Amino acid sequence: MKNILQDRDSLTLIGAMLGLALILGLMSMPLAMLPAPIGPAAEQFSDGALTTIKLTLVSAVIGLVLGVVTAMGKRSHVAPLRWLADFYVWVIRGTPLLLQILFFFLAVPALLQDLNIPLQISEFWTAVIALSLNVGAYNAEVIRAGINAVPHGQIEAARSLGLNPLFTFWDVVLPQAVRISLPPLANNMVALLKDSSLAYAIGVVELSMVSSRVQAESF
């Protein structure tokens, strides 16, 4: 029964996320029927919503990969890897997301310039990097808890069947851990959708930026 409830909650969260994305993507049609200043700017709102969706989805995928890698690092028997993963999670979860976005937008280019590294990153991808690192730290704790929740007997059974540690983790532990972690991972993705509005601070023309522009033009 518990597994059924977990699956239902996970599907509900994922369905709500996809439904919200569909609503945001098609919002230009109902908005066009509203009076000024909303109606004339309906296309801008639609484009901003699509940017928000792309920002969220790309960051969510990268953040999930980072979460798995960091969770493995936190459980590693190699001390430097464990310390590095702990430090990454501690720094990201202990600082505001807006500060992280501004750091990658303002400080990192200056540091690269001092090091004579010619690297130009657009505002969109700067926001993706910051959001991915942020959600990756939260996903790491969720996935680590999911791995710890897998019964140790599953690992012993896999090893007794001749699976090496890598295949044991990949084929036995990780699928069960992801299934257990799916509801909080979906919650993190919903939170990421809301946090993506902070990308307006570095000039990403997403939904919040469009709203600010329309407000400034129409008072």
C-alpha cells in the first residue's frame, strides 16, 4: 500500500508539473483576450513562459545527474571525494540562490578574465549553471537518503549472485533508490520552477522579467 501511495503521489506531482508547463506554454491565447496592457503583451508573456520552462527542465536534468554523483561521493570510502561532496552541499545549501546566480554572473567572468581564460557564457546558461548546482545539492541529500533506505539484504543478495559493486549499485540499488526518492525529487523540481524567477536578476527574459517590463511600460 505504501508503494502504491508513493507511486500515486509521484505521478500526481509529475502530472501537475507537466500540466503547469502546458498552461504556461499556451497562455498567450487567453491572455490575448485581456485588455491592455496584458493583451498586447500576450506574446511576450508566452515567450517568457517558454524560457522559464526551458530553464527549469535543463537545470532539472543537470541537477539530477549532479545529485546522483554527489550522493555517491558522500557515500564514498575515498575521504577526499567525501569531503568534496560534503563541502559542495554545505556551501550551496548554506547560501542564498540569488547570491549564487550573481556570483556566477559577476564574479566568475572576472576570475576567468584574470586567469586569461577567454570564456563567454550567456545569461541563460549562467542561470542554468547556478540553478543546476543549487538543485543538485538538494537532490544529493534526497538520493543519499533513498540509497540508505534500500534494504542491505538487497545488496548482499546481488553480491552473492556474483555482481560486482558497480553493477550492484547500478542495477539493484539505484533503481530502488530513485523510486523511493521520486516524490521529494519532484518537489525539488517544483521548487526549481519557482526559483527560476530569480534569473531575471541577470537579465534572462523569463516570465518575471516580462512582467517587470510590462509593468514599467504601462505603470
